[in-house]
Amino acid sequence: MPPGQSKVELYAALRRDAREGMSNRALERKYRVGWRTVQKALSSAWPQPREPYAPRRSKLDPFKPVIDQMLLADLDVPRKQRHTVVRI
């Protein structure tokens, strides 16, 4: 896809050239796209919107109850005896 060209413009150009008789492989080479993009452009005039990613879980999720317990216990001890971030 050339810089500055939107996906809608690309789809329109692919459909226009396909109507004029260009083969799918020639379209791939001319516009430097894959065969899936050519198939999607020929099947629908509008590109499908991107699907949002599923939220990722934190690596700390299994340990959060333990960390919370440590921090609650630290509220009762003197400041110098509390757990540091590195130690947790």
C-alpha cells in the first residue's frame, strides 16, 4: 500500500483494476499486497474494522492476594521493618 493511501482507496483501486480484467496475481504484484487482501477487496467494498485485542492478564495476578496480605501486615510494624518493593 503506497504511503498516504487509505485502505478504502486501496480496495477501490483493486476493484477497479479487477473489473478491467487484471488477474488476481497481477493485482498482488501491482499493489504489493497479499492474496487475502485482494480476496477481501473483491468480496466487499469496505474493509472490516480491526477487532480489539482481548485484555491481557497480569503476571502478578496469582500473587496479588499474598502481596496484599504482606502490605496489610506492614501497616502495623515500624517503618524500618516494612517490606520493600524489591523484597516483595
